[in-house]
Amino acid sequence: MEIDVSDRQLDTQRVLPWPPETVFAALTNPETLARWWGPAGFSNTFEVCDLRPGGLWRFVMHGPDGHDYPNEARFAELTAPSRFVVEHVSGPHFVLTLTLTAADGGKRLHWRQEFDSPEVCAQVAKFAVEANEQNLDRLAAVVGGAA
């Protein structure tokens, strides 16, 4: 696990032992994506999940505290099996880029969120750094068959 916070970006990386096609399938299958997306304790209701470049992704994240968090995004790029790019258009605005590259022991998943300003990034980093790690924990559990 590697974490980096720059002026406008949050970066998290993790080496996963599965083939990139297996990981990419967990990113691009709406039923699987709904099972792991979000921090620990969250669940999702996908209203629209049009998995194609330009496609709309509208969903509600249900927090363990009972609050609902509406989200709207657009899929910007889906290049199997190595690149998944989403523009989060509801606040806060950011572009999330997930890339899979070769690494010792498997494939490195690089999770990068790029925000419009350093101020927004700093505000979101207060909770997103840990939340992004939890997201990757949940992805690993789903791909590994534990969830």
C-alpha cells in the first residue's frame, strides 16, 4: 500500500494477486461494483449504471449512520483491462482514474482522484484517504471471493 496526497490529487496504490481481466470485471459489472463501491459499512443503490464512455452513473450510497449520499458521475474511459476513468459530477467534482499495471506479485492498482483545487482536495482528504483504502479492501474481498 502506498498513499500520496499532492496539491490536487489523492493517490493510493495496491498490488493485487489477480489477473487484470478479473479486477477489471469487478470494476465494470454493475452488480459486482455495487457490492464493493464505497467505504466499509456502506451499501449502494444504482439508479443508472451505463457502463460505456459518456454513460451516466447515478447512485445512492447508504451510510452505516443511516444517511443517504446521492452521487452522479459519467464514465469517461473504460479500456479493458487496464484503465477505468470516472468524472464525479456531483459535489465535490473530481476525476477518478484507476489503472492496472504489471507489478511483482501481481497487478498494481493505482487509484487517483484529481480535484479542481488544492482546497477541495485538502478538505476531502480528511476522510477520503482512509475511505479509499477501505474501498480497495472491499474490492479485494469481492475479487478474492470473501464477500
